[in-house]
Amino acid sequence: MPGWPGKHVSVPSGGSLYLKAAQARKVGGPDQTRRALARDLVDFVAAPLPTRRMRVVGEGGDATQERLRRLPGTVEGASRMLISGKLSAPPLLSTSPRRGGPPKKGRRLGSPKPLARNRSGWQPPPTETGALVPAWTGRWPTVLPGRLLQVVGVRRAWRLRPRQPGQRQPPPAVEAFFSPDLPLSLTALLAQDRARWAVEIPIRDSNALAGFGQAQWRKRERVGGANTLRLVLAAARTLWFGETTARIPPVPRQRYRPWDRQKSAPSQLDLVWTWRAALQTAGVCPIPRVAPDLAAIPQEAEIALPLAA
């Protein structure tokens, strides 16, 4: 998109209605966990695109068996790892005949938390001052058995400082991230976790602004119908924004938005405000009670924006 340094934009692709066990039995719906529903969304997106490589980035609680096991062949899962997760080395191939099946894992390497106490193999990352990162290769049998993973740890210097009122919680002293993509560089793997922020922002905006978290009804059919309409409108708004920005010259964002130096892609909130401005310029006012003068839509064709409709 012209004027934006990034090459991506967040697009809402679907949603699932989560029901507790008692609610599911009452309405006769499926009793699935949120991780299982998230896995259904991944399969739903990957099915019509069999040749496109995808990477699913999740939180630490998303690194579970029901979400990451038996993913489609074109999908790879990268996520935050539990610092208490037990890693093991690949099994050694035996040259002599032995009874039983082949071993599934080798010697235990330990969890990222004790591994972070080693003094060797650390290097500073290019994005965070005062942090050190190592990289290990191993298997996580309890979550992804049989898969060789690349694990990156982050260790920060712990300083005892008084916490000011309203101050955010400081980042943890030890973190760990994993990816099955072994050729992926250490910097690129850490950048994938930062890309998770582009997912969190649409979730926040959807609950606070788009009405997903403000529904007043309790019928399952109404919840599904209203939220489906919201997703369709968000998709249409995203397509309209892409077509409109491709036909206009790029706007110098550093001049008009000097506080947004690290933002590389537009959010859904940016799309909403651009869409509203285009509708108001075309003479369409969605809230006539706020601006009564704009309640009457003029009929002149020269000020109508076809894509805004």
C-alpha cells in the first residue's frame, strides 16, 4: 500500500462461537475448547489455499497438542514456549539390532529456564538493549513429538526498581520461543513474535469498536448472524481501502503522523476512520442525529464516491 512501509494488512477471516460444556449440552452445540476452535479456523483458511505457505503465530497458551499437532503440510506453527517445557535431543540411531521400536527421543536437554543459566552461546539481539539470546535445537515430546524445533531464549538483566503508579509490568527475565522452521534466523524468529501484536490490535478494536464484545442478545443464531455481518463488512472495507490507496499518491505519514514512527501497516481502526471520512465527503452521514445538516444526502453525481457505497 502506498505510504506504508510494510507489505501486509490485518484482515479478519472468521470467528467461532465458544460455548461452555453446560451451554453446549443445552443448545445441542459442539463442546470444544478455544484452542480446538482456533485450530478449526487455521484448517478453514488453509484448505482453499493448498499451495500457499502459512505460519501461525500464537501466545504461550496456544502451544498445545490440539492446536499444533497434525497441522496441514503448508502450515507451520510458531509460538511462545513454556519456560518449564522439557526439551530432549534427537534420538541416536542404533547400529546394532535391538528389540522394540526405534527410540522417539534422545537425552533430556532440560527446560529453557535452567538452560538460560549457561554462560556460553549468548549474543545481543539487534532490537532490545540489555538482553541476550541463545538458540537451541531439540524436540518437545509433550506438544510436537517427532518434530525437530528451533528454540530461542531471551534473558534480560534483572534490576530491582520501585514500580511507579500506572507503570506497565516489566517484561519477564526469561522467555522462550520456538519454530519448526530450522533455517529461520534467530532475528527472524523473534520478529515473528513481534508480529503477534498485529493480531492483538484487531482483536482489541473488534471488541471495543466493532461491537463484538458489546452484543446484548443471548440467542446463538443472532450472535452468529450479527458477527458474520460484521466480518463481511470488515472484509469489504479492507478491499475498498486497498483499491482506494492504490489509486492515490502516497501520503507522507512522518509529516502528518509524527508519533507513529514504528507503525508499518494500517490497522482496522485506520480503515474505519478512512471509510467514514470518504462517506462523509460523499455526503453519506451514518449518524444524522449528531450532524442534522448532513442527514439529507445530495444527489449530485460529481461528489459521489462509487467505491464508498
